[in-house]
Amino acid sequence: MIRIMLFCIINYLCEMNILLLGSGGRESAFAWKISQSTHCEKLFIAPGNAGTSQYGININIKVTDFEAIKEIVLNNHIDLVLVGPEEPLVKGIHDFFLADGEIKNIPVIGPQQEGAQLEGSKDFSKQFMVRNGIPAAASKTFTKDTLEEGYEYLATIGLPIVLKADGLAAGKGVLICASVDEAKQELNEMLMEAKFGDASSSVVVEQFLQGIELSVFVMTDGTNYKILPEAKDYKRIGEGDTGLNTGGMGSVSPVPFADKAFMDKVEQKIIIPTVSGLKKENIPYKGFIFIGLMNCNGEPWVIEYNCRMGDPETESVMTRIESDFVDLLLGVAHVNLDQKELIISNKVAATVMMVAGGYPGEYLKNKIITGIENVRDSKVFHAGTYQDNEEIKTSGGRVLAVTSLQQDMFTALQQATADASRIYFDGMYFRRDIGFDLI
């Protein structure tokens, strides 16, 4: 009888229908990895892009249309939902499921609304770090009613000065000011002129941390956790880290300076206090915690939390995970993540992001993409693309992520760059120096 029951359970898990929410490069990497799982019978991606259709069925709805998502879940007998981007999490999609009798038992991978405030509110996350003794830059939060106090604080914090819109600002709400006068002007524009809309109705003024950035990713079921491969991303549009900030121009994993000694510090000083702090404060959390860190002379300091995986880091991270990814997601859903196996490749993954002409400003759209079939030893994850009859065209600022997994960093970087050169669309651009600062 026990053997029959085990067989039925295993057979059931092998026939799961999974819904993935999102449309970017992160979701393309997720879709690629999920489609390899023995647990996945059918994969649906909403809305997806031209690349995700290789791995499942795209459904064209908005990730914040919760009623439409419910309809998809019921009509397609969805057994598990993975939320890619932050917006539906911050707006409470997990809570929406839990409050609906028809779908409340369907696992959602992604925190409930309160936990998503780690990303949704910079002030909330700062206060959380303070309460739980997590190393982070000194800061204070100001509103239009306390603008004068904000001006006074700017003169005390040292240069340069970091200003962060409290809410979600599509990755554009962080400013680094070289002088107090510049910081005053920017703080005024953020608070009094709504430079970033409602996101900057409150602004966190923060001490600048000097060091090298990296991204650390944690899966947690609220009690147990697994540390996924770390990565380093590159935000500036220009080579040599020059020019405007973007959503990310590339990434590499592993990060050479994140050795065992450093990662042990990250785990003891940041990850354990974060997971235990959420539990202690009765904040349910099932999903990913993306910790943006600064390595300051060998010591880790938190820059920010995100409540989802990063992009373009996910493209590098997913290629290094050798375990069944859906099995790990089930560990999160069923609160037995500690019983799941995480196997990480020793190889190096490098991702080069191909972007549209004009990005990160106003950028070109609807350009025909050719040459993807010429890529030799890399994965091409679609970000801002759509299918137009037989043609694939551009739709976003970040268009394609070209990721190569190789034995060493130089080869991975060289291969990803060479393969990106084999693809063409009008106005395309990519950085050719991603990761070379680490060699």
C-alpha cells in the first residue's frame, strides 16, 4: 500500500501544470529551466515573449490582472505559480490567492504583500535591517513635510550622497549625488515635484558605501533556506562602467572575490538574521530574497533587498544550477526545502545583454532580429521581443541576453561576446567588457 501511495504521489508531481508570470529575460531563464524538470507536465507563461514560447504556452495578460490570472489557473488546472517580477508581489498577488476559496490551496512562489515590502519600501527594509542587526549604510527617511530636516541631514552624511525613492521606480529611483547642493536639488525634485511619481513621496537619504557590489540570492520556505549561486551585474550603459544606469547590461557567476570566507560572513551576518528576522516578526515569506551587497574591505554590507530574482543575474544563475529547479520550488511550497538537493556547477556563466538603440532613454522598437540561429555555444534568453508572423521583433529596451557556460571566466566572457556579435537588429548595442574587471 505504501509503495502504491508513493507511486501515486510521484506520478502526480510529474504531471504538474505550472504558471510562470512575467515577460523578461529572467522569465525566459526560468522557463528554460522549468521545462527541463521531470515534475513539469505543462508550462504556461503570462504574458511571456517570443523566446518563452519555446518552452511553454504564452498567454497574453498583464501580471497585475489578478482576476485574469485566477481564470488561467482554474481553466488550465495549474498546480503551482511562480511570480517573476516584483510588481504583482508588492501589489499582493500571493494574498489574493490565499483570500480566494477556489485557489487558496495552489502554491504561489513569491512572498505575501508584507514580505514584499522588503523591496516595495526602502524605508521598511531599512527599519527591518536596524531591528535585526543587519549591517547596512546609515540612513534617514524624509517626506515633503520634513524636507528642511532632510536638507540638514544632507550636510552630515558625507559625500557622495545616495538618494532612494521609497517605492518601486522601475529601477530608476536611486541617485548618487556628488555635492550637498546637488543632493538638495534632487531631494526637492523627488519630494516636491514627484520626480519618480508616488515612489518618491518618501525618500531615503543614505550613506554611500565604498566597495565592490555583488548579488546574493536566497530561496526560503520561511524557515529553511538555500543559497543560490551569487552573481555580479553591470548597470552602466557604457564600457568601463560609464554613462547612465540601466536595468543591467550583463552579469557573471561565480564572483571571484566572493570566496568561502566572505560568503560565510554573508550567511552569518545577513542571510540568517534576515530569514530568522522575518520569522520572528511573523512575516510569511515563501520565495526568493535578492540581497544587493557591497564588499567593503572584505566585510558584507546590505545595499538593498529585492523580493524576487534579479535580471540579468538570473540568466547566469539558472545555467549554473544542475538540480531540478521545480523540485526546489516544491520545497519552498511545502516548507521542506531543507530536504531538497541544490547542486551548483563549478563552471562560469557570463551574460551579455543586447539592448535597443537609444536605451536607457527613448529607444527603438519593432526592429527585426536575425542571426539567433548562428549562436554557437551560448543560450539566448529573450527579454524584450515578440513574434510577428515568422519574424521576431524588438519590443523592449533590453532585448536579448546571451549566456555562455564555460570552464573559466575568460572563455565564458569571450564566447558570450562572440555569440552576441552573431545576432543583428537595427540599432543594437551591447557592452564588450562585461566581467573583464574580474579577470
